[in-house]
Amino acid sequence: MPQLAEKTIIQTQKLSQVIQIHDQRLHVLKSIDLKIVEKEQVAITGRSGSGKSTLLGLLAALDQPFDGEVHLCGHAIHSMTEEQRAKVRLENIGFVFQSFQLLPHLSALDNVLLPMRLQSAYRYTEAKEKAQNMLERVGLVRQMSQTPKVLSGGEQQRVAIARALVTEPKVVFADEPTGNLDQDTAKEIEQLLFQMNHELGTTLVLVTHDQKLAAQCQRQLQLEDGNLLESTHRNAVSDLKMDV
Ligand SMILES: Nc1ncnc2c1ncn2[C@@H]1O[C@H](COP(=O)(O)OP(=O)(O)O)[C@@H](O)[C@H]1O
Ligand SMILES: [Mg+2]
């Protein structure tokens, strides 16, 4: 069967990150070349301290590299200012963190509204409808007006997923999204992430040290000593996705 042309959405060239700690230089990432295509699901694994979060931060335009290039959705983000990168993030990506990172004084609805309020074409009525719709899709109809402190960890992560997806981003980055959750809740959140990714056709880049979760992605990459190794095993989720 002929393959459809795959469009590259993230590309790095000789990407390096160096962290200066007092008089020591720590080479966290060493000359990484990586290409991710649209709608791909990619897991990045590696032991604690291997640079997973550092790499994700660079791919998601949160940080600036020491050396090399990062191209995200057609933008050369390695040569941009923080202000320019913020705009690229707002228009192209969603981010889900291990610690949820919700604003504690805002309701679930207002947390999900937040990224849309930062967009230039913000209109309250439309945005509210989108936010409510997304909260419904992640199973939080009853909890919309509640603040994070009365929500369970799983519910907070659902809010965070709704916030990451409400702007219809091209890429969703998730850094150990189930790391703070109990086993059963973690399973639910994993399912939700994959289901939403599947339904919305986004690219998913997921950092995890959970091998089972990584195995559900189409592609698995491993960080070791600052180098990125490909260790892909094809699996059920990717087959499901390719059938669509
Ligand atoms: N801001 C920082 N200051 C000092 N060291 C840091 C900083 N950020 C990361 N590091 C170090 O860089 C390495 C990689 O960190 P990180 O990317 O968080 O790893 P991982 O997410 O795989 O656990 C670790 O040794 C960590 O201690
Ligand atoms: Mg980390």
C-alpha cells in the first residue's frame, strides 16, 4: 500500500544542552538529531536525571538550547526570543505536567479558559463554550466550577489535559503525566491522553519512566548519557491508529 507523505512537525539538529553548576559544566544533551512526524505518538524514557525533562522543555519551546537547532511546527525556535517562543507555544502546543500546574484560585473552567484568554482573537462566549465542551470530554461536567484543592489528583490532571487541548494544539507534550497518581487513576489518565490524541489527531510526545505506558506509543526513544536511542516496538495502539 502506498504511504502518504509524512509531514515533519518537530526536528532537531545537533541539539545540545549544557547546564552550568558553579564551576562545573554538565552536558545534559549531546548533539541530538530527532525527527517527529505529524500525529505520531512518541515516548521518551530514561532513568531519572537522564535529561528527559530538559529535552521536552527544548522541544516545546520552553527553554533555549546551548547549541544546535529545534524546529517546531515550521518555527526555528532556537533563534527566537522568549516572547516569540511564548507566541509559538500558545498557537501550537499544549503541555501536561506531572504536578498538574493548575492555578489554585481559579475554577476548573477558568483554568481551561486561561490559554484562550491569552490568544488575540479571544471572545468570552465562544471560549466558554469550548472550555465547557472540553471539560465534558474529559469527564468533568460536575466539577467545572470547583477549584483544584477540592478535586482529586486524577480530576486535576483531567483539567490540565482539557487546558492543554482546548486551543486545538498541533502537539501535546506530557512530562510524566501519571507520575503523581495512584495506579488505577494513572491508567484512566493514560487512556484519556491516548483517546484524546486519537480523536483530535494531535502529535503526542510523552516522557515517562513507565515502560508499559511507553510501549503503548508508536515510537519509543531512550535517553542515555545525553544521547537519544531509538528502541521502537510496534504495538496495538499504533496499529489501531493506522487503520483509521
Ligand atoms: N536548573 C538546573 N540546575 C541544575 N541542574 C539541573 C537543572 N535542570 C536540570 N539539571 C540537571 O540536569 C540533569 C537532567 O535533568 P532532567 O532533564 O530534569 O532529567 P529527567 O527529567 O530525565 O529526570 C540532571 O542531572 C539534573 O540534576
Ligand atoms: Mg523529569
